[in-house]
Amino acid sequence: MKRDAVAVTETTPEGLAALIYHIAHGASQGQLDPEFVRKLGKRVDKELEAMEATDRLTVADKEQLLHAVQTLHRTADVEEGARLTRALERLRKHDAQSQPPQPPAA
């Protein structure tokens, strides 16, 4: 059964939740750039605000969407943290290789 979209947007709550979960899954698999995911998250936040402003969301829709948005933001944070960790490891490895050997301590 296809539900009607909310008046100020053509997006249905189910469609938005499905999209958010899909983006979060792609991000968790390393298929999407964390910065791109963060920008999408901001756009999703605005869409959710527009939907909430109409007061037409059911409690179940609102809970599902809030869970999806939280999942997306947590995933973006985790992936960005992992990216930073990998970058630090590469820097440390590069620094270790470029430093001259130290004489043994006496």
C-alpha cells in the first residue's frame, strides 16, 4: 500500500528511512566518503524537519526516522574516526621510515 507523501515534501517517511539506512550501510562498508555522508546527513536533517513541521508524522514514523538519522550520524562519525586513524598510522609509518637510526643508548 503506497502512502501519501507529506504536504511540504514529496518524500514519504518509509522512503526517507529506507534511503537513510541505505546511505548508512554504504558508509559502513567504506563505499562512501565520510564528508559526503556528513553532507547528506545535513540534508536529511532538513528534510526531517520539514516533515515534522507538518505535524503529519505518526509516532511510529517519527521514531523510525529518528533511529535512522541517529544510525546515519553514528556511522558517519565512526567512519570519519577510522579514516583519521588510518591517516595517522600512515604518517607515523612515514615518520618512522624517514628518521635516521638512533645509536644504542649506553
